[in-house]
Amino acid sequence: MNGVDRTERVNGDGGGIDVIGDPRRALGGFLKARRARVAPEDVGLAGGRRRRVRGLRREELAQLAGISVDYYVRLEQGRATQPSPEVLDSLARALRLDAAERRHLATLAADRRGPAPTARVSPLLRRILDAMEGLPAFVTNPRLDVVAWNALGAELVGGLAGPGHRDRNNARYLFLDPVSRDVFPDWEERAAEAVGQLRVSTGRYPEDGYLAALIAELSAYSADFRRLWATGEVVMCGAGRKRLRHPVVGTLTLDYETLHVPAAPGETGLVVHVFGAEEGGPDAAALARLAAAVHEVPGPRRPG
């Protein structure tokens, strides 16, 4: 991502869309990718150019983790389910996983069967968005659907409101609408970010048929999506800086924060994306001009 960033990023399993709805295969793919990432020399094993396996062999990882080779093979092949917390901790240590990777591993290993939860935008959240007139903001669910926004946020990210609005799913917009490459000068970074977020969501909500259909659609129609999905990257964004281009005020470099709204029972949480610029700088002046232009012409702010 551009500039200063507090994004947790993981590079990964190379799995395809067939892991959606089958968390056991997703777990195996994740383990296999992490095994390939660990150099034998880093854990006190002999390496060398003659090794045919990139990273650790299965038996080497099993030995480091203190589990049987057969059990590890069954984990990687999706034939063993729900490993114990002790096994997960041993594998995480052997694979040298960081905190974000450990959380993802635990998510993939959990039993998450059941109907996909829903997300609801509360009246208070809508009022909060409307009150932030000078700060562009919008709200997404785990599928990257934009479910609420304020007027400035809708205008900044390609036109979410009004007749002829752009696709309100951020991933579909990025990969299937060429205009997104004009709005986001650092398109490759934004696209990789979206894919990484979708991968996190598929691990958390494997029963979400709408999410699976979205992944299948993007895989069918976008070679860029297929390429990025195959990297297995996992992204959990917090804050950073992004560049956006608007036809009225040109290119802006804005700071952003992602604020997580807790979920009600039976629902998923939502993420509020808020943008701003350092006071007194050219980006703040450009954002103020855009805000003035937006608020001169009132328009719809929410889905109809």
C-alpha cells in the first residue's frame, strides 16, 4: 500500500476458488504454503540446491511441530478436521507465523458451519456518516459491498450515489469496471488489498453462498483476479495512506482509518472507512473544494 500503513499482510496458499465452502481444504492449502516459505536452514536443518521441495518437507514440519507425519499429511489433505489448540500452536511456532497468520490459521481450523450471518446498518451509524460532512466515509460488509456512505465518500470513490452509479461491490468494481483504474492510480495495490480481504472473509464465512458466487464470478471474468487470488494473500487493513483521482480536483493523497463496528448477535460486523488530509496542505485544500462542490448539489446518500 502507498505510504505509511498499518496493514497486516500474509502471502499464501495458492489455492483456487474450490476452497470456498470447504474450510478443510483451505486449511491444508494455508499450511502447505507456509511450509514452502520456511527455509530449512532457518530451523537448523540441512538445505542445499539438491532439495526438490521448496521450504520444509512434510516430515520435517511434523517433527518440528511434535506431531506424527501421518496426522500432518491428513491435515494438509483435508482429511483431518479441527486440530486441537495445542497442535495449532505447535504448527504456528514451527512455521514461524506472525500474529495475523496465527489468527487466520485458527479461523480456518474452527468449525464454522451454519447459515451465513447478515449485516445491518443502524440508524445511529447513518447519522454518524451524515455528520462527517468534511470527511469522506463509507461502510462495507465482509463481501466488500458498500452498504452506506456520506455524500463526500460516495463522490470520492467513483460515484456510489445517484442514477447510473458504479457497482457498489468494491471488488467487482475494481476487477470488472475499467474506470476503477482511473479512480485508483495505485490500482494493483488496491486490487491486491481487496483480494486479501475477500480471502479473510471466505475463511470466516465458508457457508456464505453470495460470497462464493462473487469469487466465482470474478474468477471467471478477470484474469487479474485469478492471478492475485492464486497468491493466497491475506489482508486485514487498519490504517494508512491512499491515492485517489477525481475529475474535479485531480489526484489526492489521503490518510485513512478503518473503524470496526461490532456485530449484533447473528450478524457480521461492518467496517467504516474514513479519509482525511493533513490540515494546511494541498490535499486538504483539494478535499475542501470537492466537499464544497458535493454539498452544493444534494443527492442520494444511501442505497435505494
